Amino acid sequence: MDWFDKEEAYSRVYASGRQAKDLWQYIPRKLSTAVSHCSVDSDGYWIYLNEGWGAYDKGADCGVIHDYNIPDLKASIKTIGRTDKR
């Protein structure tokens, strides 16, 4: 399934009110300090990371996770790590 298909599927889920609402339940406790806040809107699931944390390749531009479904969101959460050497 490509991004367009996932976006379309999410739009249907969102319109029916069946989207996940509490994203914190998918964030492991050990990563809770990495996350500044989470949100759900008509554009998908969003997780915003605190300074010093990143996702995916942990580059400077990887401070926000955005996905259209929970399996992809959970996979993205697994990539969260420190961008600085603390």
C-alpha cells in the first residue's frame, strides 16, 4: 500500500471517528521523555519530539513522526533515538 492509499484509508477512518485518539499508549515508557506531545487530526497521527531526539535516520529534520496507520506509527516509534551524545 502506498502513501496515497494509506492517506485515503485514514480519511475514511477519521470521517467515521474510528481513529486512535490516545497515541501515548503506543509510546514505550523509556521513550516518554523524548516526546513533547502527540496529536491526531484529519491529516493523520503526529508525534513531536523534544530537542536532542530524532526519528528515522535521526537527522536534524527528523523531529516529527507522521503516519496514517498504527502499524506504521509503531514502526516509526521504534526509530526514536538521541541525536546528541548524552
